[in-house]
Amino acid sequence: MFDNKGSKTSLAELGEFGLIEHLTRFVELSQASTKKGIGDDAAILQFNNEEDVVVSTDMLVEGVHFDLAYMPLKHLGYKAVMVNLSDIYAMNAEATQITVSIAASNRFPVEALEELYTGILLACKTYKVDLVGGDTTSSTAGLIISITAIGKAKPNDICQRNGAKPNDLLVVTGDLGGAYMGLQVLEREKQVFKVNPNAQPDLEPYTYIIERQLKPEARKDIPTLLKSLEVTPTSMIDISDGLSSEIIHLCKNAKVGANLFEEKIPLDPTVISVCEEFNIDSTTIALSGGEDYELLFTINQKDYDKIKGNPNFSIIGHITEEKEGMHIITRANQKIALKARGWNSFEEDEQENK
């Protein structure tokens, strides 16, 4: 199976998705009920012909995915649920249950975990999903949260990553870049606090982007909205790792190319102004920032009239033949190859250990 021959490859060299592909390349499916395994936002299980079950899981690790210096535990619990529900909605499915597993060090009192669960339970109540199980254990390295989300959909409604066809339209919900810039503001204020603990930050101008970072909302409304518009996406994915990475995922899974138009990328005015404040290019942030938990999907051109002008959607490009590659067309009409520059947690770890 694995033939290492004494060699050592760093995790950063492969990155998250390369590591998943590497470790799972020998996985074989033996159950007839496993309709789709590894490789999408969620696995698809079929136990009857009426509805498929979709399952997804994510882990959040203190110091890697969140910083308790500015992340309230209640918000963390809420966000941890959103991260997982987003994957279910990205399958064009309805989320129904979650399980929650937590590892906590002894620096956390019971009251702290109660606060965490307050956020988890609020998310469950708001999104009408049931908490049906999980596990708790001790940790020697802070707090770790692992949530598994379960959902359902009719087989014909489920959207995978591999269905995009040339000439399909590329569509995104909401706006992008807010979560990343919210993180930049929080990190800046953390550094200020270290120097001057008496400093009182004025975060009011940044309310929208800080909320996008600390308390994101999964797009539960989109599968329902698309159904009401009689639109079935040909492919779909959630935007957790940046727009460019997600477009590349869709294209590689479907063996197609894409043209993304810079001027069409939806940006909130706050994101634009804060990018100027930090002297960062807003397009770069939209392409690579991540954690927006919006949905990216493709539709047949015949459905254009059904979604045009809808404030929930922005048509940002179109799918091409694979040989044409994946590109962004800049405002200056330059054609530049899309690259996946999303965050790589393994790279962060390696830099810290140097």
C-alpha cells in the first residue's frame, strides 16, 4: 500500500487537500449504500430511493483555527456549527442533525464549556438541527472541536462538485472577503492590547466584517431559494478557502476551465475601505481570504433569466473547455491564471517550528 522507503515529506509540501488525496488514494468502497465517498463537501449515502443522506465533518483546533484572545466561546460554538452546516447546504441539501466532540485541557472550567455549548445550542435552534450525540475527552493542547453534520435531499436535487459544463455560468452568493479582513482587524487590536492593555479599541466601524469572522451564518436559505426559482445548479461548493481555490476545485472535479471577471466579484463597501486602510488589494482578499461560507455554484445558461437581478446572487464568470484553463480577467482586461492561494494550516505550523 504505502511505500515510504524511509523518505520524509513535510505536511506543508502537500497542503491540506494534497494530504487528503494522498492518504485516501487507496480507499475502497464496499457498501452499496455509499453513493459518494471522499472528494466533495459531504459524503452521500443512499438507504432508500426517496432521499439521500449527506454527511460532513470538520475539526477546529485552538491556535490553528481560532484564537480565544478575541473569539468568545459562545461565538466559537456557533461558528463551529456553521462551518459544518455550510458543507451540507453546499450539497443543495437540508441539514437535520449534528454530533459534537470536544477535547479540552484542564485550564477550561465547566462554565467555559457551558458557554461554548450555549453557542452550539443557539445554532441548532436557529437552523433547526438536532444535536444527537458526540464525545468529550481531555486534551494536553487547549481546545479541539469536531462536529459532524448530517442532512438529506432528494437524489435529483443533490449538487456535487463535478457537474459543471462548458458555457455554464459561475455564480456566487453574498459578498466576499469580509471574514478575512475582520480577522486582520482583530489581530491588529490584539497586538495593540499586548503593548497597551489599557487601550480601548473602537471596533464600531468594523462591525460587519468582525461579525463575518466571529459569527458567520451558513446559507441555509439558498437551497430553498433555488428550488423556488426552479433552478438546479450543475455543481456547487462552499467558500471556506477563498474563491480561487473553490473555482479550481469545481473545475478539476468536472475537468473544465473557467473565466472569472474581477469586476464582477461582490465586495461589501466596508471590505473595500478596510483593504485600503491595510494597504491590501481587495481582489486578492476575495480570491484567497476564505471563511466567508458563501456558496459558489454553476448553472445552465437557460436559467440566467431566473436569477438575474436577484440580490442574493452575483454572476461572476463562466465555465470553459478544460484546455482553455482557469483564469481571472482583470479590470484592465488582462488574462491571468487562477492559483489556489488559500490558507494552509500545515504551512503555518511548519513556519512556527523553524
